Amino acid sequence: MKSAYDIILKPVITEQSMEATEEKKYVFKVAPDANKSEIKKAVEEIFGVKVEKVNTLRMEGKMKRQGAAPAGRRASWKKAMVKLTADSKTIEFFEGMV
């Protein structure tokens, strides 16, 4: 069985994701084979919050090249947008970044 730290790999820190933290929405890079219920349980276990909803999205790797070398591809990954319930506390990890 996978642990919560195997499912939630790292937070996604972008301008758009930081603006969403005001509405208690947080974005994480997750394991590609994780489903929504596993992601919900992992976030609740790691951060001690109540999750209302989880949306997932597969991010396609971008094509990259340098000079005349043949084009390569960045790795594809999976992103999860997690919305917390109204009565839940916020995730303190994101507090100082906004």
C-alpha cells in the first residue's frame, strides 16, 4: 500500500495557484496512478484538513530542443486541484508565499 507521501509528490507554486489559495484551493503534483479518493485521503492525512473536492488533470510534457539536436520531450505528469471545505483550516505551508 502506498503512503500519503508517495501520492502527494510536491506543491505547484505558480502565480495562478497562489491566487487560488484565498479560496482554499491548492494545487499539487501527484503520482500518475493516484485516483481522486487516494489524493483526498493523502491531503487530509498530511495536512490535517477536510477536503471537499478534488479535480485531476494530466499535464502533457512539452517538446524541447537545443540547437540542431533532435527534439526531446519533458516528462508528462499529473496535477491535482484540491478544494477544502469552508469550515476547514488552511494549509500553513502556503501561508508565507502569497
